[in-house]
Amino acid sequence: MFEGQTILITGAASGLGRAWAEGFTADGATVIAADINNKGLIEVPAAMHLTVDVSSASEVEQMIADGIAQTGRIDVLFNNAGLGFNKRLENSRDGDFEQHIAVHLFAMVNAMRAAIPHMRAQNYGRIINTISRNAENDVIGTSAYAAAKAAMWAASRVTAAELQDTNILVNMLIPGPTRTAIWSKDMQNFQEPSATYPTAKMLASFANDGPSGKVYWNETEYPMFREGN
């Protein structure tokens, strides 16, 4: 169902990103896999591999430019790259918090800013940003992670509103407890990354009049920051 579409996924060398790259490739898409981990990246089934440090605005801009140059378009953009922050704020080093925000929030903002003009020109675009319920909670040791995901939620919603007169949809995906490298705790009861692909696929295939500015978890809209969650 994705034949003829180009899908760019950051954080594609492992975990969620790799599972989505595998899924979309199998479903006929031209996948661009991007990650800072070149060794893991080359093992991912994709039409194109880009080694990118998403905390660098210039590298993110070049990533979008390279994808357009090679495939002619970017139909779907997954801002998924991330890392864990498992330390109390008082124990973090100078720059730790800022680097975490750069990898999550600024990477997403820079990628959307670079991709949106191309999506406007082709009159089509689907942007999916990976967030987390951790944004709503006060789990000890996750201050930077929670702050980044909350800011991603806010920026995504505003961007969606700014694009409401276009055929560009901006939505968010919550994977839920999943076995990925960002967690240091026991993951015995966590799901496999492939379990999140149906939701990723659903958001990437929304119709032209589909929802925008929404959050989805397990193929269902999730009410972020609403009392009672």
C-alpha cells in the first residue's frame, strides 16, 4: 500500500525505528533509514541509509536534502530518534539536559522545518513524532526525557494547526512499554518493537481529510494531559 511513497525514519538502526523500516519496506515503501549508529544502520532493510547526528541542525537539514535529492520526495517523516535519561537532575552533568532536548525536541523541529516546504510543494505529507506518556508523569530520573516529550507534544500540535489548510498531517505516536535501548530497567514484560508497527502504519496512511495534531497509542487516540489519565 506504500508503493511509490518515500518514508524517512530517524533512529532507524534499532528498536522502534528498525521495526518500522522493516515493516514499511515489506509494504512496498522506499525507506530512508537514518541514525547516528552506522554499524547498526547498514543492517536495516532500506533503500537508503544516512548516518546522521540529529542533535546537529545542519546534519538534519542535510538529511532532508539528501533524501529529496535521491528519491525526489518525502511523503512520510518519522521523528523517532531518542535516548534515555536515567539520572536525577542534581546528578546530571553540564550539557546532559541540553543534549537530551537537542536529540528529541530540536531534532524534530529542525526536521519538520526542513521537510514541510517540500511537502507543501508536492501537496502531500504525513509527519509522525514519537512521544511518551512519561511527559505526563513525574518519574524520578526522567526530567529531561519528560520535558522533551512534553515540548514535542506542544510543538507538534501547534505545527498541525499551522498546516490545517494543507494536505500535511502532523500526529504523534506513543509506543508504550517497548524493548528498546533507551531503557536500563528490566524489560521482561515489555512488548517487542514490531508490536507498534500497526499504529505507525495507520498514521502514515491517513487519508487526505484525516486527523492532525492528535496522539495515538495502540491504534487509538490517546488523550494527553487530560485529568484522570
